[in-house]
Amino acid sequence: MPRDQRDILDVLKFELDFLKKGGYGRSPREPWRAQLIFEDSPTCMNYDRKQVPRPCSECVLMQFVPPERRAEKVPCRHIPLTQAGETLTDLYLGGTQQEIEDAMADWLRNTIAQLETQRAKETEAKTAAGPQEKIKALGAH
């Protein structure tokens, strides 16, 4: 099976928008239970999947899951979201829905900002390296 080919920055921006728009409110399909972050979002590769679910190991979010937690049944619940290293699993045990969503929103904003900064630096480095690479190539002839 192919790995999840979605752009991680797009996925995180979509998730933040979904969160801001109340996407984790009560589900009309399952109003008796709280919605689960990532799992009950279109961000999840297996959201509304009618066929055999794809393994979480293929998900773009796995890069945020600590290596020792990647074999968990639901690895995305083990992404450290707070400065203290709290995960969704921790927050589900002791936080309110609002606290969980606030922690998630903060993590998403911070992670998006880090990725955008990283990409800007990579683009800048490629642009700066471009003329030098051409000069090296000409000198090699």
C-alpha cells in the first residue's frame, strides 16, 4: 500500500481550521461520546473508511509520534502536545474538552510556524545555492 502522500503542512492547517470551526463538537452519528482528536477528523486517513483501514504507520502524523510509541494501537494519541510533554492520552484522562482543544490548537499553531520557518530556510538555501552550483558546474568543464 502506498504511504500517505499528503503534505504535512496542508494536513496541519486543515486540522487547525477543522478545530476552530467546531469540528470536534458532538457528532450526529454518535452524540453519546466525545469526539477524538485526529481520529474523528477528516485528517485521519481512516476517517469514514468503509474498507480495511490503512495502518497508522503510513500516516504523515507519525513523524510527530515518539519512536517508542509508534507501535501503539492509536499512535497519534501519543504525540507530545504541551511543553510538559502531555499527549492526547494524558489529556483525555485529566482534561476538559476545552483544555484538550486549546492544547491541540497551540500545538498546531506552533508546529505550523516551525514547519513554515523550516521550509522558508530551505527555499532560501536552494535559491542562494543556485548560482554557486552553476559556477561550479561551469568550472568543471
